[in-house]
Amino acid sequence: MESVEVIVGGGGIIGLSVALELARKGLRVRVLEKGRAMSEASWAAAGMLSAHDPSHPAELAELAELSIRLYPEYLSAVEELSGHQVRIRTHGAVMTGGNRGRFAAISAEEAQRRIPGLSTEGRSYWWMEETSLDPRDLCVALPLAAVAAGVDLQQPMEVLSVRSHGDSVEVTTGSGKVSAGAFVNCCGAWAGKVQHPDLENQPATTVEPRKGQIFRVRMPSSLDLGYVLRSPEVYLVPRGAGLIVIGATEERVGFDRRVDPLVIDGLRARAAELWPPIASASVVESWSGLRPGTSDGLPLIGGAGRPHCWVATGHFRNGILLAPATGRIVRQLIEGRPPAVPLAAFAPGRVSDKVPSAAL
């Protein structure tokens, strides 16, 4: 049977970041992607690197801090290996609602200076230091970087089952079986579909798809946003050249990817309440993504309940942000070293709810 050192299931940003981290340390890594690398939640994301988002669960703070510290090194490696630039698009966010006292308020005049045309009536605003990138830049660069680092990226190639055997694992795919020293489940919303026939009962941990609908508009250059604009209900993320991404819904509808024009209209209306010029912008694209969600909103990072098997998924809205830290931590776990941050809050065995029937 063919053998490699590590098999990573899933070629999204988490899977490829794990693979890149391992390959750069000299391990022979194979990534098995059921479709096309970076074509699911990673491609659909908005790209806000919001390490201090007030809506984050408190348990996410250390992991997010680690990841944002690693980001310059991470992007530098991706760019050098791939030959493609992944540039930071914005360097700040104007926010309203849900401050929780963590950030200093700015006056209505200051908010309008930063975002001309902003609606300030009945609202308070604050400024948050955060950056954003265009995930589609990463969708081009990261697979190329991983391959350049020595990762064997196989696509389309679905992981069907994983069985532990002594000091190795046997991974069954659509084209046969492969042996590896370790397996990492990074299959995102599909993570729960990987079977484990060596266990009497399947793991109780569940990950389910959380659909997000999102769209992009084009504005006249005179009205382009300079910063991210956010409320608890909607966000507007500039992409440059007058393009702005607006999102996103959070729906528990299983693997339904359909985009509903009425939902897009609702997002547009909420965006226009914040920034009225959006009402007359032309929509150039709309899409949906299936985020991997857990019942408590925290990722699953750690041992998968059987020897030499690991899981790194369930990152929900924060896959882009948390990719560098997740890659680093999984490498540390596979090497038998202490992880860079405590992982108790992310233990895969902590969640025992059942996936809603709509998600099956």
C-alpha cells in the first residue's frame, strides 16, 4: 500500500495551511480535496482579519491573537512560494452596535470623515484597528504555495473513511487506500461525513454547514469606501476599484447553496441604512458559502479520538483569520510538542449535539 507521512483531508484554507506548515518542516504531506482546492467557504469569505471582533466568544481570544501575529510571516511565505501577491486591502473598520465597551467611540463627525455619506442619526460609532484581504487572492496563491513547498495536492479526491492500525492510519478514498503516519480532518462542513469503521460508535462531535449569502457591488470611484463598515447585521468590505463585498446571512439549511434574490435585497437594504449610496450601486455578483459551524461557535482542534488522527475544522466565520495559528498548532500536536495556546475550549469531544435533520 502506498504510504506518506501525513494525509490532510480537505483543501480549504485550513487544510492547505496545515499542509503548508507541515511541508515547510520537511514532512511528506498529501492533501485530498473532494472538489477543487479553496473553492468552498474559503472562496466565499469576506476576508476580515478581525482578531478583536467584539462578537467573538472569549475563548477565541488567545488563538486569534496568535494567528494575527503569525499573519505577516504566513503571507510572506505564501507569496514567496507561489509568486502571487496577497495584499492587505484595508487597515481599519468603522463599527456600530455591540461595542461592549472594548473600543473608544468616535464622534459622528469623525465617522463621516472616514466614510463620507455615512448615516449617523440614532447611531454611535467606534474605530477598530483591523485589516482585511481578498480571500480570492489566497485562493490563487495558497494552493500554488503548498505545491511549491512539496505538498502532494490531489483533487478531486474524496476521503471516505479512516481506520487506525497500530502506528499508522489507513485512508480510503474514491480511488483506493493510502497509509499514513497521521491523518488530519480539515474537511470543513463535510468533516462529519468521514467514516471511522474501527470505532463501534461514530464520534459524537458534529460540524454542520452554516450557509452565508453574500454579494458584491460596484460603486463610482468617487464613492469608494476606504475602510470596512460593520454593524451586527451587515458588513461592507472594500475590494478596491469601486468593488464592495456585502454580507452575510447565517442559515441552517443543510447543504443548500441556492442564492435567494430576496435575501440579497434584504442585505442591500440593511447596508443602505448604514451607507445610503449602496442603494443605487449595481450588483455585479452574488454567491453563497457553507461555513463549518459547531453548536458553541468554536473550532475543533485536537485529537480525533483514535491514534494518529487529528481534527482541525469548525472555524465558522473565522477560517481566514485563524488559518496560520491552526496550521502551527496542528504541526505542534503531530510533533508531540505542547500547543502554542491552550486547546481545552476547542477539544473535539466537547460537543455532543446531533446535527439537525436539515443538515444531513
